[in-house]
Amino acid sequence: MSHVSCGTGRIRDNKFDLGALKMACQQLGLEFCENQTEYKWYGTWVNDYGRDDAAYKHGIKPEDYGKCTHAIRVPWTEEEAAAYEVNPKNRPYEAGLVKMPDGGFAVVFDHWSAGKGAKQLQERLGWNGTDCTKLMQETTKLKIVLTAVQQDGHRVKEIETLPGGKLRVVLGIQKREDELGGDAEDLK
């Protein structure tokens, strides 16, 4: 069985999005596998899944299932890594970041419930049948943080997730040493 889905959210191919995605993976207990060009899935497309989130309905050809630019997985112990090195077919399912024509990456993975590790991966991604909500929210939040701290004179004071998944970010202004005549300190 294969149930390969494609989230509707996109990760951009730039330092803010990919950097935020890497940090988001860590926050969600996932591992970002940079430049891993294959992700683990059932391994054979059997044309048994046709819902709106099916990857082929989003322009990803079934013959390209399992191929990606980067991958995301639930971390392995050293023992598991050694065992998977010997027998890669035993690896748990992973998510792939697949380059899309719009310039972004789509998160693609096989969510067949009997697949090894599929349920744990789905939970950590926050799969809701349309998108990977936890991953997308955390990436967005951290992108805002990365962008804000890059701006001269700004710092992030607070980030809060509101009901419904909206984010509230409070930025503070930090005076530079030359404006304070020596020691820089945060304005309250």
C-alpha cells in the first residue's frame, strides 16, 4: 500500500526558510537530513490512494516517489543507524522535500498507517490531511525570528501561538553601543 501525500504549504529555497525549517525540525523532535536525495516510503506505487492531497495530484509523478532534495525523519539511535546501514529496507518512513515548479519545496511522505514509523512521523509533522501544520507553523515562527534578528536594532522579545494556530511575535528595539555612549542594553 502507498499513500503518498503532498502538503499544500511551501518551504522556500533560501536561507531564511531552510534555516527556519532546520530549526523547526529540531523543535519538533525531527531530524533534517540535508542533501539526502531519497526518502523512505512503501517503495511501490500501487495506485490505491486518490484523495486531494495525493502527491500525483500536485504534479509529483509516481515514478519520482521516494526522490527528494532533502529529507526529514524521526531521529535514530546509534543502534538503529547501524542496523539500517546493514539493511536499509528496514528504515522507518521519512518525509522528502521535493523541489516544485513554483521554486519552493513541498513536504511529501507516505502516510500509510501500517508503514514503519508513519504514525510517529505524521504526529510530529502535524499532518491534518491537507498540510503539515506543526512543521509549517514552527517554520513560519522561526522564519520571523530569523528575519527579525537580522534587522538592525531588533530582537525577539516573545513568540506566542494563539488559538487557531496564529502567531503573535513581539519585537523589541535594541539600542546600539554608539547611541548609549558605551554599554548596549535592551530598551524595556
